[in-house]
Amino acid sequence: MADAADRPTDKTAAPAADTALDESGEPGLERQNAFSRALRAMEVDTRLLGMIAALLVIWIAFDLLTGGRFLTPRNLFNLSVQTASVAVMATGMVFVITARHIDLSVGSLLGVIAMVMGLLQAEILPEYLGFNHPLTWVITVAVGVAMGAVIGAMQGFVIGYLAVPAFIVTLGGLLVWRGAAWFVTEGRTVAPLDGTFMLFGGGVAGTLGEMLSWVVAVIAVAVIVYAALQDRRRRQIFQFPLKPVWAEWTNIGLLAVMVLGFTLVMNLYPVPQRAAQRIAEAEGIPIPPEGFDWMHGIAIPVVFVAIVAVIMTLVSKRTKFGRYVFAMGGNPQAAELSGIDTKKMTMLIFMVMGILCALSAVIASARLQSAANDLGTLDELRVIAAAVIGGTSLAGGVGTIYGAILGALVMQSLQSGMALVGVNTSLQSIVIGLVLVLAVYVDHIYRSRSSD
Amino acid sequence: MNAHPVPRDYTLDDFAGQTPLVEMRGINVAFGGVKAVNDVDCTLFPGEVVGLLGHNGAGKSTLIKVLSGAYHMNSGEIYIRGGKVNIQNARDAREYNVETIYQTLELADNLDAASNLFLGRELTTPVGALDDVKMEAETREVMGRLNPNFRKFSAPVSALSGGQRQSVAIARAVYFNAKILIMDEPTAALGVQETAMVADLIRKLKSEGIGIFLISHDIHDVFELADRLTVMKNGRLVGTVKTKDVSEDDVLGMIILGKYPEHLLEPVPA
């Protein structure tokens, strides 16, 4: 009886055809070549491969066009720092869009939070603590994060409980918070910021340095290996099908090579002598006669992105909250009937988005070493584009954190590459706009193919 | 409309002395001025399937949604295992082990079978993280019982056939210890063989002592599966009969004309 039901009985049941015994529900093995068989054994997301391929094409093309100035440690370092702010917000946008909402207010939210944090650390706190007090940055960031959480929750409340569409609420937010950013100082740019705070911007001083970069990289690799083996062990206990051992180690190996390779490249970008001397003087390190051989290493905002990415990935895959975000996107009615409090979920999703906007505000204002009321203008579009290029479906229910970060990197690579080639800004916008549309179209094709 | 009074429910004689799993008494539901359900009684005993029949708009879905917590009744009483209950929402219904499988199969298409099965009631590790491996193991176990050929544990349910999706929906009810199962048009979207599979499942659940309300348009299905039939027309109860006492024509007469089968009016057949 039951096996009969696994065979197609009508058109709607066709997807199950001849795959009744196949775990992944993909067409028979013999029809595929060795490469795709290997990919399947490794359980690699083919979309991810496509994005990495696209990224490599973009990088190599720009490297050729600029006569080798694109793929240099220096440019890649700058690229990683420039991507950070949008990447952090894009991880939150994945949740928002996956739950079938949208947030158009993130750029303005970033702006107003950056202004308040700027005013706080440059003008209010010094009155009580003096300049560059070690607590200044802590209080500033805490206030910024609290502000992001409150504003996000407010918007989420209106969307979830009062049932005003997210598009309208956050479109309102886009105007409200940009206006509010101006009012903080009546349009005056705030500077200088706190010294420690500015490290989050990833300037010359805002990096881990050579030694610490390697330490972080090795810890990251250890965590990757541990997590993979732990997962495997759990599946073994329940005697579930496992990836072949070679596939497991290839995956681990590839990830490890990426982490170590990135670290190596960052460690090949030397700190300019004058900057090194300035830092040495500030920290009271004697200047050696032959000069400094300091390297940048991984920028602090990139570490920030990595931490946010890991946390957001864990939230999306390993918590009820994440599971409910995806369930709401897949079928809001089913989520509701399963007893999920979708109103509260909506509020929390926007609250998380607000917190991430605050973290991005830290990175963006620290990078510019000042807070101006137009900070983050048009960021909402960059963030949404990054999430969508990274495979988040506007129809809801589908999206990954790593995809969004890669999406942010693709966008930033195009922008920096074109700037390096000398393409004028208007043309840059045109290209990025077209790429966005193309990316969504390609994604659509991919999905409609892979779903039957 | 309903000229003759509802005949005495002779089908209850078989259950003399037993406590019904569900007893709904004098249920009234009105939407605005429209009486969707008008003074309806029905009962369900352990290990039986009661078919709820009627045209569209006869009130059968409304009646049953009162039990599943989706609608509120204006008056009436519901007893579960002899105790009076107050069901305000879907969560309350679950507390009483009432599980509903909706016509539209409320599954999140983008999630896999295990995630759907445990949606809203996830298993977690001691630190509060989702225990996906445990959930998959439990899903494999319960699916192994219901549909041993089911293998697509890692695919999103959108990749499953109608019958497979239905078995996930049923597994969800079974896993969480449904004692009272409401199935609203469980075979409406299925092909012939899949319908047969669901029928098989229903028999299996019945043999485990679960009481099932089966709502369906398809008289054939219901005839094959139900022990008793409760028929409604225009919000009122036409009557309850034993499936083996009636022909399909008798039941059509009840559904279309609201006419209780003559031969079941006194005297009760031996």
C-alpha cells in the first residue's frame, strides 16, 4: 500500500517519481557525472558554489582590468573593511525577508544611532569621564545597541500587533529616522570620536596584527573541525546516513584553507612606516633602527562580522526562534496553527534587525572617524540587495546567513572594482542595478529547475 | 426546513455503559444572523471512525472547528472523556489531545518532515538548542510505523507527493499522542493510491484506540472507513446511523433531502 503511494498517481505527485528510495530526492546517480556526484556526497549547496564562482570571475576580471591592482593584500583588506557594515545588517535582513517582511529603514536607523553614539562619546560622556576614558566606548556601544533594539521593537510592534505592512512602517521609518538623525545635532557632523571606539572601524590600528590574526585563525579552524566531527558523531549515534569520510574531510579542509588563506593575505599587507611609528609612540614601544615590519592582519570589523555571522547562523539553524522565522516564511498560517506566536516573532525579528543596525552604525562611524547625519544613506538598498543576491527569496522561507555575507561581498567588489578602474559613479549605479536584477533572474531560473 | 424531529440516536445503544471520548451536546454557532450550526449533538467513542457528512455549508466543518478550537460556540457543551471542557483556541484543544489535520495540510513547505512534525513543539538539548538529530530520529521512528517506505527525511516537504505530505501531517498528530483526531477532507487532494494509503493509516490509528472524526465529501471513502455516520443539513442534525445499516442511497437521501432512512425509524432492525 504505502510503497504504491510513493509512485506518481497523477501530475501533482510527479516529483516523487522514481526517487522513492532516494534520500535527497534528486535524479538517479547514474545520470550524473563524477563531479556532481562528488558535490552531492559533500552536501555542498550548489548555489553557494555559483556565488563563489561569480565572485572569483568578478575579482579576476577587475584584476586584469586594473593591471593587477585588484587582487593585492591592500585592496582585499580594504574590501573586507568596506563590506563589514552592510554584511552585518544583511544577516538581519535575511531573517526579515525570510519571514516575508522587508525593512527599508535600516540605513536611516544606522544614521540616527551613529549620530546619538557620536554625540554621546564626543560631547556628553567626556564631560563626566574626560576624553578617551576606557569606559566611553562600552557605554556608547551599549546605548547604541539599546536604541537599535527599542526602535526595531517599536517598528516590529506596529507591524506584528497593529498589522500595518512592514513596507509602509519601515518606509515611514526611513523618513522618520533620517530626519531624527539631523535633529540630534541640527545637521552638524560630530568628531573626533573616542580612540577605542574608532578601532571598530578597522583603520591602521584597528586590526588584530600578525600574531593575533594567526591565533584567531587557528582557533577558527579548530572550531570548524570540532563542529563537523561533533555533528557526525551525533548522527552516528542514531545510525543516520553519513557523508563519506573523504567528503567530510574535504569540506573541513576547504573551509580551513579559506580561513587560513584569508589570514595569510591580511598578514601580507604591511603597516606603513609612518603609521607604525605613530602607534609605537602612542604605546611607548621603542622604534627599531631598521624600521617596523608590522602587518595589518585581520581588521577588527571583519572579526565583528565573523562573530555576528556565527551567532546569526546558530540562531537560524539551532534555535526555535530561527526555526519559526523560516516556518513563518514557508507558511504563515501553518506557523500560526502550530501555536507559534507570530506577532511576537515579528516584533523580535525587527528588534534583532535594529540591534544589528546599531552594530553597523558602530563600524560605519568608526571607519569614517566621525558621525554625520547622512551616514548610511541608501544602505537599505545595499543591504536588501546583498541578502537577495545571497539567495534570500523575497517570497519568504528561504535564505542563508553566509549567502547574505557573500552577497554583500559581491556588491562591494563590484563597487570597489569599478572605482579602481575609474568608472564614474553614475555608471557604477547602473551596473550594480543591472547586476541585482540579473542575480534575481538567475536565482529564479535555478530554483525553478531544481524544484522539478 | 427540518419538519420532522431528529430521531433518537439508536447507534448509542451499542456503547451502553461506555464513556464517549467526545460528546458534543446542543452546539449552536451563529455568524451574524446565520445559524451555521443549530442545536447539534454528536459523539465519538475510542477506536471508532465517525463520518461527518453534509453539503458545503451544512455546518459540518463549523461544528468540528468548535472542537479544534478554531471557532467559538454560542451555546452548547463539550465533554471529553466525561469531563466538561472549555476550548478557547488551538492550544487548548491540544491540551485535550485533540489534533486536527486540515484540508489544506498546514505544513511549512520549505522545512523538512522532522521540522514540520515538531513545529511549535521542538525538542531541545539541555542548553536550549534545537535537537535536530533527536527530532529526525523520532520522525524516522513514527514514519517507519505509518509509512515504512518514506525516505525523504532531508528534503523540504514541498518535494513530497500529496500522500507523503499527508502522512507527515498524520504523523504529527500521532506523535503527540492524539486521542481524538479530526481529519478534514484528508483525501481531497490525493490520487487513488495515495487515498488508499491514507485509508490504511486511518485503520491503523483506529486499531490503536484513537477516535477519528472524518469529514468528507466523498461518500465512498467514508463508507469504507466510518463505523457511524452523522449527517447534517443546513446547520441541523439529520441523524446518526451505523454505516452497515444503510446504503449509499439512504445516505444521499439524508444529505440531499435531509430525510432519515425509513427502515431505521421504529422498529429498530434486529
